[in-house]
Amino acid sequence: MLSVSIHGIHEFDHVGEVGYWVSQTARGEGLAALSVQMISAFAFGIGFRRLSAITLPENMASQKTLIKAGFEMETVLRDGMTRRDGTQTDAVVFAKFPEIKITD
């Protein structure tokens, strides 16, 4: 099972944040990266100019998913997230922009 969405949408700025969840049984199949690529293409097709995604520093699987989907690591926000146990941790921010097509 897999869920992917765009939330935190700012209509005026044409930006949003991609989020996804993958069940244990669906992990490692490349489905998350494919789904993120597809929702990104949809978003850029309707006029979004930037998508972001945020991961925990130790969530390397999610970071690899984002890179495979064409996102680039942009920055680390110090104490940018709160864990479920209430402790603060850094947030790794990724971003993707529409491809610029250059014509002659």
C-alpha cells in the first residue's frame, strides 16, 4: 500500500509539499519514487513552480526516493521537526522545479 499527496499548497506562490507513506510490504520496489515522479509531473503540468519535501536526517530510504524522483537536497533546518516523542530534530529539505525546455 502507498499514499502520496501534495499538501501545504500556496496557490498564490504555486508551491506545495510532497508527502508519501509506503507500507512495509511495498518498500524497496521503487513505487514511491515512481508515484512522486507522477504527482510532480501532474503538479508542474497544472502550473506549480516548486515542490518541496522534508525528511528526518536518518531516513536515508526516503532521501534516496526523493533523489530518484528528481528532487535535490536544498538545506537542513536546525531543529526543524518535532518527533513523535516530543524531541526536536533537524529537517532535511528537498526541492524540485519544473524542467526548463530550451528551444532554438
